Amino acid sequence: MKKILVTISLLVVSLTLVGCGLTIPTQSAEQPKIERVVFLEEKDNKQEYLIYFTDGTTQTIYISNQTTSQSNDITVEALYNTAVEHGFSGSILEFIDAYMDITLTTDTTKAIQKALKSSLSIRAVFRRVETTNPIFGFPKENIVEYGSAGSGIIYQLDKASGTAYIITNHHVVYDSKSNTTNHISDEIYVSLYGLEQEENLIRATYIGGSEIYDIAVLKVTNSEILKNSMALKVEYVNSDTLQVGDIAIAIGNPENNGISATQGIISLESEYIEMANSANTDVITYRVLRVDTAINSGNSGGGLFDSEGRVMGIVNAKMVDEAIDSIGYAIPSNIVFNVADNIIYHCDNKTNEKVKKAFLGITMRVTDTGVSYNELTEQIEIKETIEIQSINTGSLASSYFEVRDQFLSITLNDITYPLDRLYQVSDVLLKVRSNDTVSFKVLRDREIITINVTFLESNFNTID
């Protein structure tokens, strides 16, 4: 069966105390554990709690000078301190091990509620010319109107002026058969969560985009709906820090039925997939996150959020096959926001509509890959050794670099980006602007050297 990749134009950590006894005659395995803790009242600067134990008994305790939430939740530290007052002599970790069962649970409701405020449904209207050839008479041209539905996120927001920059997928607002010059819809509407009725549609304009990255930026100006809304701009994470197993929440507009949420995990933190371009004339390679989150047609351009409601990526595709379930893809946040910033810088209020990327003129390769487990962070880490494989004759790089130079880090605008993966070189170059001086730390002949390169306007390529 042929596998088909299709585009789809969608923490609160709590401690559950299961048991702990504060009457401490012994520290034995038979000691009953806390089943639940109930706040009773507060008086004389003391909070009174009733402890229910797994053996059916109860005990009243009093906690002094504890900083608690409005719900009067008790902390593990407060329980430990009270146990010490009653004769417990071990550390807090020994106390937890002896008297408590702690289960970490993840409640994503708050994260989803937060993310909904930054999520949009998107409708793009297209028109194309169709020619009919009647049996008698001359060919006749007709204008056919059709549409595309997708999703988006609010990247930048100025409520006072009703202005917002919105990120979505390029394929949501592009159609190769559209009769516009750039094949981009000239009639785009966005809707906030809960305000998806026709009367609440907000007109947006196309600023720029890239089919190669499948990212487009839209702009809304002077919107009264935005001015008076609960809308928020998104927060986002460094996608290089994501791990397999991280919660992945997709929010979007599946089947154009309105904004909704689904939840899963990251199945793979970085991989490459190939898909046909919009005109079906070429194949494009994308670097993506793989998720098992439910993804449907209309989710394209919507945010993939973590357990704190921060964007990890932009949903852009899913695998369709009778034998395959739950394989969806999202463009990592580092690519998304680097491309969006590039578009806004080079395209907003300009005639240009395309990404401009700094070009060194080198081909890189991975010569070694190391995989280790970090005991401190409890995460698996992958580190690649990357070096120059070849240099284009006459390119900017030919004046500075040598074949076999190993890249260690890049410093731009006083921020240093360690290079642990090959793709990070390309990601950072999206941030470079004309006349920027970039410092490359490289290993050459067992010596670490710093190479400073200034990029002029002529050192940038236009990316479709």
C-alpha cells in the first residue's frame, strides 16, 4: 500500500498525595500512608487539616505560617516540617519515601485555555478561470470561486491599534490555479475562538511567505474585534529542547468546523519528510516534529502546543495510509519563528513577498553522532559533529573557511548558538540580516579559532 503524505489546510503539574502518616512511632514498611488531606479552618495564625490514612484512621494537624494558595492546599514541605516536630529525624526525601506516594499528573486544561486565546481559524477564497468548449460556438471563460480552510496563531499583537501578525502554512493561502499574480488568495479571513460566525470574520492581508518552509505571515490592522477581544500573542519554546514523550496539543480548525483541540505526544523530535509542492511539479523536503496527536484536514497552520500552552511548532501534514494510524507532522518552532521574523523584516510594507536567507556557499555533513543520557536533566541527548564537506568557488565562505572545518557555535547579535545538530546552522542563518557580522567558532587542525564574517545584501538568496 502506498503511503501518502498530505497537507492538512489543528501544565499544570499537580502532586497527588496518595498516603502519609504524621504520627511517627516507627519508620517501618507497615506505616500507613496518607490517603488525602482536607483543610478544615484557620484560626490564631494556624491552619487546621484533617489527615485520612490508608488504614482508616485520621489525625488532625496544625500548620503555622504556611504560604498557601487560595484553596489552602498543603505543601509536602509543610507536612515534612510537621513530621519533624513530631519526632521524624530523616531528610525530606526519606520522609516522602517512607510516608507518601507521589504521583505526577499533567492537567493540560489550563494550557489549552491559554492556547485557545492565541489560535485562529482561517478561510481563504480563491478564483480561477475555467474554459468551456461548447459543441457549437466559441470557447467560453468562466470565473470559478472556491476556498481553503486552515488555522493560524497570533504571533504579534497590538490590541490598542487592533493590529496583529498571524502565522499559518503557506499552502493554506496559496493555490497554483488561482488567478492572482502570485497565486495567493486576495480574500483571507481569520476568526478568533468563539467568534467564528460570519459577522465576526476579520479581513487579513498576505505579507509574505515561503513554500520551501511552508510558512506564511498575514497581517490584520485596525480590527475592532481584536481591540475588544481576549486574544493573546503566543508564547513559544526552543524546539531544540523538545523530547520524545513531551505532551503535544494541536489546536486548529479541522474540517472547517471551528477551533478545537486534540492531545498526544511527540513521537520523534526531528525528522525529514518529502512532499509534493502545491503545483505537484516538484518535491520539497521539510524538517518536522512527528506526533501521535489527532490531526485532520483544516489543522494546517495551527499551533502545536506544549503542556504549558507554548508553541512547539506549526502543524502542516499527516500520513494517510490504511495501515498507519496517528502519524502527524509539525514544523518546529525555531524554524517557524525564524522564518516569520525574516518575512516581517523583508516583506512588511515592501513589494518583496519572499524570505531572504544569508548564503555562505558551503555544504555541511555529519561525521559523527553521539547519544548520551543526562542524569541531571533525565533526558537523552543527541550531539552531532558537523564539518564543511565542500565550498563553492567564489562564494563568501571561500574567503574564510576550509574544507574539514568543524563548526562549534555561531554568535549573532551577542547571542551564541551552540551547534549540536546539523540543521541548527541553517536555522541560525535565517536570523542574519544585511550588514550583520557573524562569529563562527570552528575547530581547524585541532585548534579552535573564531572567524568573523560580514554579510552584505549580495550574500542573501531569495527563497521561494
